[in-house]
Amino acid sequence: MAEEHYLELSENPVQFEHASSVNNVFFDEANKQVFAVRSGGATGVVVKGPDDKSSVAFRMDDKGEVKCIKFSIGNKILAVQRTSKSVDFINFIPDYPHTEFTQECKTRNASILGFCWTSWNEIVFITDQGVEFYQVFPDKRNLKLLKSQSINVNWYQYCPETAVILLSTTVQGNVLQPLAFKNGNVSKMSKFEIELPVIPKPAKLSLSERDVAMATIYGQLYVMYLKHHSRTANSPGAEVVLYHLPREGPCKKSHVLKLNTTGKFALNIVDNLVVVHHQSSQTSLIFDIRLKEPDCSVNTQQPVLPARSIHPYRIPLSGSAVVPSQPPVPCQLYSSSWSVFQPDIIISASEGYLWYLQVKLPPTVKLLQDKGKLMDFLLRRRDCKMVILSVCSQILEGSEKAELPVVATVFDKLNQVYKDYLEAEQSYAAAVESGPSRGAATQKRPVRTQAVIDQSDMYTHVLSSFSERKGVSHKFIIAVLMEYIRSLNQYQITVQHYLYELVIKTLVQHNHFYMLHQFLQYHVLNDSKPLACLLLSLEGTYPPAHQLSLDMLKRLSTANDEIVEVLLSKQQVLGALRFIRSVGAHDNVSARKFLDAARQTGDQMLFYTVFRSFQQRNQRLRGSPAFNPGTF
Amino acid sequence: MLMISPKMASGMQEKQYTPCLLNFFIYNPTFGPREGEEEKKILFYHPSEVEKNEKIRNVGLCEAIVQFTRTFCPTKPAKSLHTQKNRQFFFEPEENFWIVMVVRNPMIEKPNKDGKPPTIEYQEEEILDTVYGAVVRQCYSMYKLFNGPFGRAMETGGVELLMQKLEKFFYRYLQTLHLQSCDLLDVFGGISFFPLDKMTYLKIQSFVNRVEESLSLIKYTAFLYNDQLIWSGLEQDDMRTLYKYLTTSLFPRHSEPELAGRDSPLRPEVAGNLLHYGRFLTGPANLKDPEAKFRFPKIFVASEDGYEELHLIVYKAMSAAACFMINASVEVTREFCEQLDGLVGPQLTLLASDICEQFTINRRTSGPEKEPQFKFIYFNHMNLAEKSTIHMRKTASVCLTSVHPDLMKILGDINCDFARVDEDEEIIVKAMTDYWVVGKKSDQRELYVILNQKNANLIEVNEEVKRLCATQFNNIFFLD
């Protein structure tokens, strides 16, 4: 069981002073900072970020209870909301005046629900009557209204990665209006309606802020709606409904994730996986929206893996280093004091911890039996390389050895990704070559993710050790190597010669020369000089290798010198001479090695013939049969 | 048995008789060393109705010739004996076992006027030792493929069993020998390989490996398309004989009913949801038949410790044929055959159409085929690859060539010349009929070209052959 926890909390959580009557804790999703505000700031505000650089501590005057507190991007300006009418600002730019300044919302009688920074000096106030978009001038200590939108708002959500604010409107709250902010501009994206499980009568706010989250999955923005099980509808459990929000065009309901249970849920996005935590069972489910279940237009999906709890976590008892012997205390997972934030943050305010949720890939291997599906799943994960390679080794050896069709499927999946990367590289290179002015600017250099498993990876980590392993039948080894070569060929990837060498080595070791001969005959093993030399070295045990090697050198057409050497070493002096003539290199060849070889045969007639041939050449080239001393 | 092909010559009606088989016998001199026991030496004699004393006389004569000539060269005993009327071929495949074939020389019967009996002219120089020597060796190889070496029958059942086996095998086999159409290709005993692109070849590899994995009883597999070899899991020598059997006996026997339309349109078997055209060429003709017998021919192939006995399952879908070989000690059951049919049938059908598609694409890209000015035979001793544009498709009954026998004779003569020396050679011959015949030997490869260019001179012919090499053989090391 222990190895089956595929989710874990980050090992080094951000620690902060836990929430209490004197200490209020706030979390800013944009900068991922936790604010611990003691006594309204008078006794100190401690800001902890994901790394030490973003941690700050300061004091501010206690001007009433803080409702919301956030830094602008880059910790330049601090915004504090204390009332429902205004937001206060404090400069954190060195050399700028530190005194607070205040901005009231422009709409009369509106109350501020909250605010979001969209850049280092741009801020959006969300009020119950609309949004106000300001630019902050820290030097002048004032703000300028850039844009405003008037709309009734129940609540809002903010996705910092895309700078999109989602507003809940209408009485029931289920009409959502996304707004995108960029460089001082607001653009209205198409609004959409979320289907409620039951329509209340009389109408009242029925879509809760808690049941909606925004996140980017595979680079696309989605709104996730946790649709609770309703007793009237005959669905067996709750669902997560995903709405895809494209930059342009209408929003579309795209996926339905079946939870098959009911209760309290929370959502995270980790490594492009939708993680659904279920509190009562203390387990989590994961969904990969790219795993296709091709039956209907709205993709209905089941969890990728069976539900498992997050890996047990022990809190190291902090305290002085003097008493290090205190054993760590197990942390209560799925506690009701947990708050979950997008994409992958879990905060326990009562204990003073912020964790990042992480996916552990090795346990998934055992839980996902279908190797094809497993590969699809792994290839989309971030730190997948070593796990994929270990799966490859696993399906080739030992008790979990898979059948060839499965091996083939796995290879094909790997090579599809490999091929896509090579193609992207190639078109990038072509673009760079075509001119730095246009090409390079429009095209980004493709990123080589861990999912790109190339031939050298496979060779080093999987194939070379597998082919040397005892107890594996050589038939299977050859079949696997050929399957890999087939797969590479299918994706038109040039096969590296070391793979061919592995094939040859295995065949030679088991005396399957005739098989080797047939492979070469059908040019399954691509021509190369190293391969031709390898074949030459086999001549002693398998004489036909000589012919195969010469054929290969001939086809390469850049190995004429090698061919001459081979022929001369076989004392086929005339053959060498005829060959060098046929390729038109007779004029600039050195006569010495031919004459040497001819003399070694002890055949005087042959020596004479070769000698005359070169004399005639000299005559033709220089008008004299004599040899040039230098070029002899 | 006489094949008669009339030929017109100078206004007079002549009859030409092609070479034919007179005798074929197998003996072992150690089985009847004493006088009066000579008959015991004879293990097989064709024709069987020959009188006993004549059999003994003929065997004795052969024995004597072999013994006598051995004194001149103990390591290379006599291979053939030329006489005016016939030619005898001697072959000792296993110690003291001799196979002798007597071929009547071709002859021309010239009618005489005045009712006199016709004059018979024997053309004793028209037949080639190499060709018929190879035929004898092939007879033995074929026997060995299906029965194992002579020594095996001796071990298991003594002389009686051996004689039974010889009788059973050669009685039928000799009827399929068509001595009049034997030629250079019999000397080579080559294998025609199906030209194929790399990807399709790899798919076939993958198919073979998968089948061998899921049906682990299968020890070796061979794959053919259009009667041409693509993959052999058997060693070269065994494949050579098996290939000969498949292409000259098994396939023609099954293709003729197909061509005759008896089986066509083929009814696709429905296995699961997959349509396929697979069927067994050996073993059960119809799997659904409750009476079906699951007996397959057994073959013997070389193995590390002598030879091994295997069941030969030949399974075909459209033009693709797969031979599966299974250890003979295992019984092949109905369940196995059904499993094989279900697994291989759909895949092989798919592969066959893939190969066919690739093949037509390749043919199209190579351009419209003009009737070339030349015909050729190519053979590579290293992989036994042969290619002939001279020979038409082989059928069970006869092998057709598209050139005159005289030209084939010249090819055979050139081949004999090549066999005498190790070095690369080139021979150009102007035939009586205005054809040019060119033979080239480079390392282990031989190429024979027949050019139909009446007024060409030697230089032009040489150029023409060079061009041919450059287009047809540019991817191998073939010296000009």
C-alpha cells in the first residue's frame, strides 16, 4: 500500500505563524505569498513566499482590521483593504515615499469585494457593481482609472497566470463573465452559463464560489465546476464539469469528470492533472483530460487511477536545534482546516504550513495495468523520463515481461513524441536559416521535455543492458530490437548505428548469420562506414560478410579509398585497379600501394601489368611514363 | 515419357527428341559384397519393371566405373560417363550410397526416303554435366528434406525401411522431373527474393516475431510472397530445398485450382469480426470439417546435433504464404490450428494487401516498363539470390523459357568456364542466331545477358552491358 500513494506534499513546506486571534493569515494566489498579520500589522507583517527572496517582514500602522493584503508583482507596491469602500497603498520601492495613500472605489454605494494586481502597477477592484481597473503611480502617490465595467457581481475568481477575472453574475450566480486584463486593457471574453443541478424557486444565489475554480491545463484556460450530486437527478455521484475558455470564441463545456461518490471535494491542478480531493474518504482522484475516451462530444472521463490518499506526511517538530531528538508528528491529512488554492497549493492555516501538491510517478506504474494508457499518461508528465525508461526495462525482463504487441505499442508512443520534437527542431532550424529577421522571431526554439526519449536514452538505459541479460531468449532480444527499429522507421527517424551494432552483435553471438544476411539484403540495417567495417571484421567467421561489406561501401559512394584497401588486402590488385578506374579516380591515386600489393603476390606478370598501367597513366597526364618523385 | 517437339528443317520433316530419363537407381555396394547377392545392393531402381539381371548388370557397371576411375583420383570420383546414346551421372551423397541417373541424349530422327528406317543422330554434346549433376543432387536433397538422410532410415528400420521410403518418395518424385527443361537455373538452385521496401519488410519481421511469440510451438518461420522469398528462419541450405519444393510443387498444385476458378471467388473466413482469406495449404483443407485430419508433412532440417524433424504448416492468404515449422515430437491439434488460423489469418491478409500495395507503388514509380533489348540471369552464390528475365513463371508441369535452347546451352557453357577459375572473368559470345551472349563474374556473383542487337559490335555490346549493370545493379559491388 505504502508505494501506492501517488500524491505527496512537498518536502519543504513554506512555514508561517499559524492563524490565531492575534494573527490573521492571508494568501495571495498571484505571488503565492502568505501574509501573517499580527495585530493589524502593528506588531509586524511577515510575508513568506515560495522562496526566500520573496519573503519580507515589515510593520504597518494598525488602521483597523485587514480584509485583504497583497503585493503587486515583484513586491513593488503593497495594497491593503481594510474597509469595503477603499484600498490603501504603501510603496515598497526604495527611495519612494513610504506613506500610505488611499483609493476609494468610484462607483457610488458599491462595496469592494476584493482586488487583484495584474502587473507591478496595475490593479483591479472588484465591487458588487462592477470592476474598476487602475494604474498606480507610486511616485505621485495616486491612481488613475484606466477602465471600468458596470455589472452586478456576486463573487469573483482570479487566475493570475492568464490575468483573467471570472465574475459571477445574475441572481442565481450561474452566468459567468470572464474578463481578460493585459497592458492596461480589459477585454470581455464570451460569457457562459453553468447548468445547475436544480433550479431554485424562487431564484436565489445557487452557484457557490467554493465550487468554481479556474486553472490552466495543458496551456488552456478552464473553469472547473464542482457539480454536486443532486437527489433528483439520477447521477450516481458528483462530477467536475470543465468549461474551456479560449482566448477568442465561445466558451464550451468540454469535459465531465466522474467522481462516482458524494461529499466534500476540493480541486487542484498538478502537472496538468486535475486532482480531486474527497474529504470523507480521505482520498484523492486524478484525471488526465488528454486521455481520450472517444464516445461523445463532451468527453466523459473516469479517474485515471484508483483513489488513494496523499502520502502520509510527518511534520518535523520545529524548535531549537538543541533538542533534535523529538520524533516528527504525523500530520492530519484532509483536515477541515485545509484550504486549497490553484493550481497546486494546500494551506493549513491552523498549523502554519503551505505545501505544494506533487505527483509521484513510480506508484502509478503498478496501478495502471494497460501499458499503452500508462505510456500516454507518463509521456504527459513533467519528470517522466526515468519512470518511462524503467517501465521499458520492466516490460522486457522479469516477471512483468509484456508481449511483443505491447512492447510495440510502447515504442510507438515514445517515438511519436520523439518524432514531434525532431520535427519541431527541424522547422525551427529551417526558420533560423531562412533569415533572422522573420523566422526566429516568430518561432520559439522547441523545448525538449523529459518525454522526449531518444535512441541514446533507450540504448543506454534499456536496450544495451537488456540484450546482455542472461536468461532472456535471444529470439526475444532480436524481436524487441527489430520492433524498436521498425517503430523508428515508421516515424521516419534515422536509426543510429549503435542499434544496428547491437542487432548484429546479438545475431553473431548466436550464429544467426543467415538472418543477418537477410536483414542486410533488405537494407533494414542502414549503410554506414562503421557498419561496413564491423561486417569486414566478421569475414573470418562468416565469409559472405566480405561481399556485404563491399556492397555497403559501394552504396555509400564516399568510401572508395576503403574499397581499394579491402581489395588490395585480398590481393585483388587488378580488381582494385579496375574499380578505381570505374569511379574515375585513376588519375590521382598513389601508384605505390598498388605496386606494393602487386609485388607481394609474387606474380611478375601482374606486377608488370600494374606498372604498365600506371606508366600509361603518367604518359597521358604528363606526357612521360616516368613517375613523379613526390607523388609516387 | 517422350516429349516431342517437331522442328522444321530444310523442307524435310525431322523429329527432335529432347533428353529424357532412362534409369534412376540407388545402390550400396557394401550390402551385397558376395557373388550371388548382387541384388541386395540395389535399393531403388527405376523403371522397376526392368529385368533383374539387367538391373544387376547396370549397377555393376557403375560400380566398376567408379572403382576404376577412383584409382586416378581418389578424392574426386567420377561424376559422369558420356556415351553416344546416353549420359550417366554418379553421386555419392552418403558414404557408400550411390545415386545414378541415366539420361538419354537428345536426338534428331531424320526420315529417309524409300521407306528405309529413319536415321538417328544423337546430339551427345548438347547436354551439360553441370545441369544434370545438379538435378541428381537436388533429388537427394529433396529426399532428405522429407525423410532425413539415408542413414536415418537405416538406423530406425534397416534396409527394408530405407527401400520402402525410397520407393515411396522417388516413385512420385521422378515423374515430376522434367529433364528437357533443366538448365542453368538448376545449377544455381537459387532463391528468388521478393523486392520490398524497408518498412514493409520490418512489418513482416514484426508479424513473424509476434506469431512465434504467441504460438511458442513454432520454431521456424518462412515468409513468401508471389512465390518469392522474403524471410527465412531456416538456414540457407534447408531453405533452398524447401523453396524448391514450395515453388515447384506445393504452390503450383494449389494455384491451379484457384486459376481454374474452382475456389474463386474466395470465400473469406469469418473469424471473430475479422474477414480474412487465410487457409492451410498443408494439413486440413477445411477447419470446420469435423472429419478434418490434422496431419502435416514432416521435414528434416539441419540442426546443431545433426538434423531435426519438423511439421511443415503452410498457410496462405492471397499471395502471401507463411511456413510455420513445429517440432515433430509435438502433436498438432485442432485447437492449435484454429488458434493459428484466428491469429495469422487476419494479420496475413492485411500484410498481403500491404505488400501488394507497396509493390504496385514501386512498380509505378520505376516508370512504364519498356520491353528491354536484353534478357538476363543473375545469381549470387553468397545468398543464393537469383533473378531471371529469361524464365517465365514456373508451373507444376513445366518451366518455360523465352529464349532458344541453344542460347541456354551457351549460358551453361559460360557457367562451366567460370567454375574452372576463381578470378573475375567476362566472356562475350556472338551466337549463331545474331544474339550476343555476355557472361560476367565478379567475386561471388554471376550475370548472364542475352542481347538482341543484330548489328552491334563488340564495343557496343560491352557498353550496353555496362549500362545494364549501372541501372539494375547499382547498389551492389559489381565490377565492370
